[in-house]
Amino acid sequence: MGIRLNTNYLKKFISDDEINAVKKQTETAAEMVFEKTGQGSDFLGWVDLPVNYDKDEFARIKKSAEKIQKNSEIFIAIGIGGSYLGARAVIDLLKSPLYNDLKKSTPNIYYAGNNISSTQLNNLISIIDGKDFSINVISKSGTTTEPALAFRVLRDLVEKKYGKEQAKDHIFCTTDKAKGTLKEFADKEGYETFVVPDDIGGRFSVLTAVGLLPIAVAGCDIDKLMQGAAQGKEKYSKNFDENDAFKYAALRNILYRKGKSVELMVSYEPSLVMFSEWYKQLFGESEGKDNKGIFPAAVSFTTDLHSMGQYIQDGARILFETVIDVKTPQSDFFLETDKENLDGLNFLTNQNMSIVNKKAMEGTILAHTEGNVPNIVIEADNTDEMTVGEMIYFFEMACAVSGYMLGVNPFNQPGVESYKKNMFALLGKPGYENERAELEAKLSF
């Protein structure tokens, strides 16, 4: 059960001797994770989370999800980066990217506070007009621009619709356990609050209340999700020879040292597109430092074979692909033979559509590897809660180990502050007056 690493397509690119040569370095990096001796060790709470989470809060999450399911037609998760990507990835994967259009007993789920688009916000306001809805703002500080702005607007709409007192049944805050603007405000207003743990960074937080409340509202079984993650913790705490997460981290670093500076996460199921977005943040924010790091990108096949396929096959040889191969889709479709066969596709019929998708994947992997693009394959039995929970833990562990192998702190993000300072200065935030004048001068072309 679960997931497995398939390295059969790497044999022409990486030798056993090369893997053995980095084995000790991989194990040393793993020790830094488990013994908390590396940089950023204050943010390793996710390592034991699947077996060491707050059971009382977990019960409150399920209780609040049931409440939202009963009193709301729409649920809005307000957050940016790790505060929403993980939840959206899991919901798409366990339910469907078309979740809101499916017949179901659970609320439609929308996402806000992940951009500063007035058009997007107006469209969302139009969607909730006349509907019963609840909101969950997810922010450790409460002052991050995008979610804070969306929360200000949507909270006002909740209060206008239900009144101050009843609004408490429709507003939920996931924030710091003891301090910060949002925590103080939520306590003052009497909102239900959940905790963003101090020792878990946003991109590693999907299995905390940050991700679990929206996931539970969508009707996913969060007990099984955590069980799957606990299964992952057991599997990916073993020694190198038995540990696919360590091997994946090692393979990535070997390829990087060979000039493969871009990793393409490849999926053949649309439900994995948002999971790829979560992967991009996880690895990009963790490894992209000190002028180093593999650039994480993503493609969805076979769709992107008609746009990106040419570059992958014949472009600069800076790429390697990591393919997620889902062995059993959530549902299948039997292709019937057409008597007229006007489109000439009868050769595809009398079989399940998943077989066609599988052969497209196999043919693509062979073509790309023959074109000197290394392919790592991660096989998943299915996309149920247990498997997805394990897959989350697999990538988190591989990311931490890979980052330490690269020689960076996988748990900080110093580079994201530069754009914020410029944005605040240009918007006239108090305290940025000198910077504003300097930046405006630079923009006067």
C-alpha cells in the first residue's frame, strides 16, 4: 500500500556507484532532521506531527467542520501560500478539481486572500450573494497583506448578513496560539480559533489545523489522512536502503550536480495539478537560497504535451522529470467501439480509458528519456486519504533532507521579504517614507 519510488528509467543517467557515493551525505542530512542539529531546527514540528498532534484540537476541527456543513452553503478559506495551497491540493486530489460543480451534501469551497485582484474579490462576493456562508482566515500574524485585506472585506459581509452575535457561528480563525493581531482580535470577538504551531512553517502545515479544517469541511476523512501520514513517518524514518524519501532526495541532488537545475513535477490526472502547486512552494521556498537550488516547475500531461512537450523533448538539457503515477484512478470509463469509426479511434476501444492514459505515460517517459531527460517515477496505489497522507509526508521529508544536502536552511525564507518592503513603501505604509521616494525615483523611466 501507499507509494513507491521507481528508478527504472534512471539507469542511463545515474549509476549505483553515484548513489553509493552520496549515501553517507544523505544519511548525515537525515540525522540533522531527526536529531534537530541543522539550521532551522526550531521548525521541525512536522516530523512527529502525524503521531503527536493535539487530539483535543483535532476533535474541535471535526466538530466545527460538521457545524459549517450544516449552516453554510459556501465555505471560504482565506490564506496565502502554505495557508491555503495544502488544503486546496488535498481537496482537489481526494474529491475533484470540479468539486464545487459536483452533487454533494458538503458546502462549495472557495479561496480568498491569495492575491490582490479586485476582479477576483468582486466575483467571489457575487457568488456568495444570497447564500449562507462561513469563512476561515488562516494567518499566524493576522497582518499579511493579502489575507488580512480579504478578511476585512468578508468579515464585514458576514456581520452585515448575520449580525455581530450570530457572525461568531460563521467566522473561524487559524492563527498563533497566544499572540498576534489576529489572535487578539479573535479572542475579543469570541471567534472559534485553531492553532498555527510555532514549530511548523507554513509550507509544512497542511496536516495542522491550517489544512485540516477546510479538508474536513469538504467531507474528507482526516482521521485516515493522519493515519496515512503516520504510516509515512514509519516508512520514511528507516535507513537509506529502505527509505524511498531519502533515495529521492539523493537522486535530486545527483541530477542537480550534473546540471539538471529544473525539476518538472509531472501528473497525468488533473486532480494532481494543485498538489504540484503545493510541491512548488514546498521545494522552491525551502531550497532556493544562496544562489543555489533546483527550480521546481510542473506540467499536467497529456494536456501540456501539446504546449511544453516540444521544449521537454528537444530544448535545453537542464530538466529532469518526477512523474506521479497513480495506479488506480478514483473512477474509470469503458470505451465502447463506434460502428462508423469516423475518427479512427476504434483502436483505443474495448478497454478502460485509464489504460489509454497509462500507455500515453509510458510512451512519453520513453520518448523523454531517449531525449536525455531523466525521469524519476513515484508510484501511488490510488488517491485515497491514507495514500495522500503518506505522500504529503514523503515529500516533506525528502524536501528537508534534500535541502540539508544542498547546504541551505530548508526552513527559512529570507528572500520573500524584499518584495514586501518595496510593496509597502510604494503603497505608503507608515515608516517606509524614505524608501518610497527612492523607489518612485527608480520607477520614473
